[in-house]
Amino acid sequence: MLLAIILACIGAFALLTILIYLYRPLYHPKYLEDLYDYHVVITGGSSGIGKELARLFLNEYGSRVTILARNSERLEECRRDLSPNLSERLLCLSVDISQSYEE
């Protein structure tokens, strides 16, 4: 009985290892490595995850980035923080996309 449990655990571990190996490209896709000179638009990018994504695309991938955010003060602070020497690759626009055009 104990041997069957041990073998089942080993089998489950082996299956999990194979599944992780097969699905690994979904977690780290190779197409993200070739984004040099692409244009990326990030909404809500003046802080948090959006700001870090902008930093990643600017510094790691060499992409051109447009950040859209509502708060113009935080957006300007974000611009100063992200691009002391990358101003030609970063565009920051203060817009509110949460409201419809009819309002």
C-alpha cells in the first residue's frame, strides 16, 4: 500500500513536470523578446503595474511607449522617472477613457 502511494506521488510529480515543460512558452513567450521599435500603448500607466510595464518595454525591449492616464501630475512625475534620456521613445497623454463620448 505504501509503495503504491509513493509510486503515485512520483507519477504525479513526473506528469506535473512534463506539463510545466510543455506550457512554459505560455508563461514566457519568445515573441516578447523581439519588440524592438514596436509601439506599445498603456492605459493607466502613471503608477503601479502600468508604470512598471512601461519601464519594461522601454528598457528591456526597446519599444516606443505611449502612456495614457487621468492624473496629469502623476503622469509628469512618471515621465521624469522613466525617461531621463529616453524622451523620444516615450509619449505621455493625460486623457480620461473611462467616460463615453456622449457625456
